[in-house]
Amino acid sequence: MKPPYEITPAILRSVSLISEKIGEVNAKYLNRQTPQLRKQNRIKTIHSSLQIEGNTLSEGQITAILENKRVLGPEKDILEVLNAVAVYEHLTLYNPVSEKSFLSAHKLLMKGLIKDAGKYRKQGVGIVKGSKVEHVAPPFENIPFLMKDLFSYLKNGKEITLIKSCVFHYEMEFIHPFMDGNGRMGRLWQTLILMNEYPVFEFLPFETLISKNQKEYYKALSLSDNQGKSTLFIEYMLSIIDKSLSSLLNYNSRTLKDTERLEYFITLGKTTFTRKDYMNLFKEISSATASRDLKKGVESGMFMKEGDKTRTVYKLSERNNLI
């Protein structure tokens, strides 16, 4: 069965705005970010998603963990970060429409944190806010069927990916299939669904905006629960995605420098190329600028030069071939 929701004017407007911004992202070569920016945004994503769940470590501490430095902090918080880093580093290996992949990601994300990581819960749960029961999750006996239906919708549903990602996020939160880790899995899997069609979402930390105003996030979930459909949550999440894309575009509105052009180019994975290939991507630069860029790339060890004049080709160095 298709999960219940409506396509409202607000949803259509957000989809239109997001589509325009994704086009601009592609035009400005931001769909594959430089290694440095990728690292920064991944740290922001991990920090924000875990902060929503009560993790106390700072971005600086997470950076230190990524660099294999010793960090002082609660053992549980450090383990949460280590697990999240492991999952996000292998994000492209997960299949967004595979329930098996979904359970595998939860197993790694919650390794050492809960007893049954990677397995659906075997008892009833409710979400309590203060003295009020905010949400009573479906009986655990129904979870396998509900999750099977949800993945079937994800795989076969006719809606566009932007909407389906929001629907999956909400419905998974409503089903609450795990004893713990549901929130971070909902945000992780929405990212995975989106990046499967739009590469920029692998490094777009929209969780940062959620963490800055968590009340709105939980309010959107609660209001959708009350209405029995995910419409309001879809509107909320699309607005978050739109704002995140705006931030990315505003941050990167300046002209790319030579090193940024080179770093972007090598992320495309083209192992052998010519100056013409380089200029076909960066159409706004002159042939002289392209030659200076490529000379700098050779001098810095990004790639090697072979041949001379019109027969010159460049080959990506082995260390950059792994990016």
C-alpha cells in the first residue's frame, strides 16, 4: 500500500525550488565537492545527526577522531561517532531500496551500543516527552510486514525521489522498527535515497539545520502523526533541503581557484585525459589558464604528464585514483 500523504502547493513549490538549485549546483561543479569540503561537510553531518540524539562531542572532537587522535569524552559518545564514521565512509556501498542493506547499516551504526543491532525490535515501545506519551509505535509483530511494504513503495513508487525520501523518513520513524537508532537511521537513509540520484546529497549536511531547531523537527513528526499522514513532514523536510542547498550555493558563489578546479576534476575519476577534456568541463577558462592549472597539477603530484604538444596526455596518479 502507498503510505498516506498529499501533494500540496507548498510541496510543489519546494520541489521546483530544489530542482532549480540542484541545476545550479551542477552548473557550478558542486555536485562533486573538493576533498577538503567533503571532509568538513561529513563532520558536520555526523556531528549534527548525533547531537540531535544527545551526543555531547564537538565538531573539533569528531575531527580529531577522524584523524586517529585521542579524544576525552563519554565512551558511549565516542563509540557513536566511530560507528557513524564507519557507516558514512561506506555509504556508497549501501543499496537504498534494499532492506538487507538497511539492516546492515543499522548493525554497524549501533554496534556495541544496543544488544540487537541490525535486528527489528521484539517488544512494544512508546515515545514519551515529559509526562506525555507522544507516540505509540505499531506492535513489534507487524514490523516485518510494515517495513517490507515501505521498501516496496521505495522501490516501485511513482513519486519523485525528493518526495519518496521524505515519506520513507517519516514512515520509518512512525514504525520505529528498532529499540534505538531510529532517528539517525531515518536521516541516514533519506540521505542515501537522495544521493543515489543527486550526488551532492552525499556531502550536504541538512542535519545541521535540523539540529539548530530540533523542536520544529519533532513538531513536524508529531503533527503528521496526529493527521495520520506524512504531508506536513514532507513540507518540513523539503524546506530544510531547500535551505541547505541555498547555504551551499551562497558559500560557493565565488569563482573557483586553480586548486579547487583541480581537486574537483580528479573526483570525477577520469584516469587519462587531455587539456581539451579539462577545458570541456571548465568552459569559462582560457587555454593558457588550463595549461597553468595542469602544470600545477603535475608539480603537486596529482597526475603525470606524458607526450608533448598536441600529443600530451595526463594520467591520474595512483594516490588520487582512489578518491
